[in-house]
Amino acid sequence: MYEAACPGISTFHGIYIEKALYAFSKEDIELYYQILGNFGITFTEAGKKRLEYYTGRQPYLSSIFGHQMIENGPPDIACDRQEVDGIFKQCITTINTYYEDLRTRLKDDQHLEFIWYLAMGMRVPVATKQHYDNMENMGVLTRLDDGADAEWISYSRHFMDWLAMQPMNLPTWETITACEKKLKHIFALEFPILEETTYRSLNEEVKREVARQLSREIQLNWKTIDQYCGTRAVYQPNASLLDGMTLTWVVKTMDKLWNSHFVKYFSRAGGDNWKNKLTTISNLRCPIAHAGIEYISERDLAVCMKYCDEVIHLKL
């Protein structure tokens, strides 16, 4: 911590071996429950599941809960979900302080954006296996299962849920960009072929297959795709067709297919009113991107940023 703030002082890097503190293993967590059992504290299976939702089996978070339960004394019954929620409420100040510290550390290590995308359930842009492996080795990420569809969490599921609810305080352009990525993520849920197909894989046969899998109401302009994707592919070799689609095209297509494909993603948060919000975002995106932000009124910009924040925090 001192090194980060005072780069002129001596460094410990290369002198001491760095060792990450990982989540408890299966054997560790069994010992944890055994020790609590020695104090008369037992759990139902639902209670264990709820406890691990909060702690992610992380030593520090597990210690906070364990200490509080021992301080409270043995309960009359085995701890179920409700009892664990009660312990959480007793520890919430300490946990929130820890979460704020985690967020600061993740930002300092330039991992916050990566973890935030995971927390929002969005595809992480430009993420490789090395990114995941590096953060797993650092103890930042935990893989909950194996295989191509492995679920990753950072610290705990509750921390991920907490992070997803926090305002990111992003600058205007970053907010617009994050909103655009979220909308494209929603679009890909309905038409995954656009995200699965890279621009560099395009040939006539691939184009026919893409057109076959899309709705008849979606008309692709291959000339426009060549224009946008071709530029992006220079610095993003694996750019998908959806990466090259403009926000205007995405919003117009969503509006066209609203009832048949997209209303379900927005119905819990306002339904048809969302169509106007997305149009507002789309209309202001271009002037913001092309140095025309000074021509947008403060009120219109504030409304747009509010709508973007609502999109970013949509629960899918």
C-alpha cells in the first residue's frame, strides 16, 4: 500500500514471494463448520448455502460471520436461511466497509471493470483465458465449476450482487459505452449468431447461414458491416458482427421486434416506456461521440445519463 502511494521508496517486489489468500477448500469449510459446531452452532443445508452466498468461503468474510455467531451464543435451532440473514444484518457495517475496500483495490489493480462486467452478467470485452487465470491465481476470481460454461465469482456471490447495484460514476462517454454494450448483450441473447460470428470468418456461405438464423424482419446491410467491422477488426481481431453494429441500428431493430423479442427484458422496469428511453439514448449517442456534446442541454444530457444507468443496472 505504501509502495503504491510512494513510488520513490524501496520495493518489496522480487524480495518476498507473493502468496494469494484463496477461498476455503472443501476440507477447510468442513473444518470451519466443525469448529462452529464445537460452540453449539449448526446449520441446515439451506443455511450453509446462504452463508456461502455471503462469504464465498473467503477466510475474512467467513471469520466475520463465525465471530458474530460465537459472540451471540448457541442458537435454539440449526441456522437456516433466515438466521443467516440475521447474522448478516448484524455484520453489515463491517462487510460494507470491506466491500468498499475491495472495490478500491480492484480499481487500483485495474480489475474493477472486468469484475463489473461479470457482476452485470455481460460478456467481458477482450477477455482471454490468461485474464481469468491471472485473477484466479491472485485470489480475485474463484471458479465454481469446470468446463467451458464455468461460473466465475469475485470473492462472493453477494459481493457480485452488491457491485452490480453500485453507481459506477463513469464519465459521460464511458457511461454511453457501457450502456451500448449492455444493449448489445441483450440483443445477443435473442440473436446469438451475430455475436458468435466474427467479421474475419465472413464468406458467402457464412453470410447465408447468418441470414438464415436471423428473424425475417432483420435486414443486414453487408456494406455497412464491412465499413464498421472492417475498421474494428484492425485492433480487435475477434470482433463479432454485433461489435460492428451501430447503437442506432440495434435500438431501431429492438423497437421493431419489441413485442416478439425484447419487451420481456424490460417489462419488470417500465415496459413500453423503455422504447422512448432507448430512442433518447440512441439519438444523443452520435453527438456525444463526435464532439457535439456542447450542443446538448444539461437537462437532456442528465436525462440520457439516467436512462443509461438504468439500462446498465437492468436485471436480466
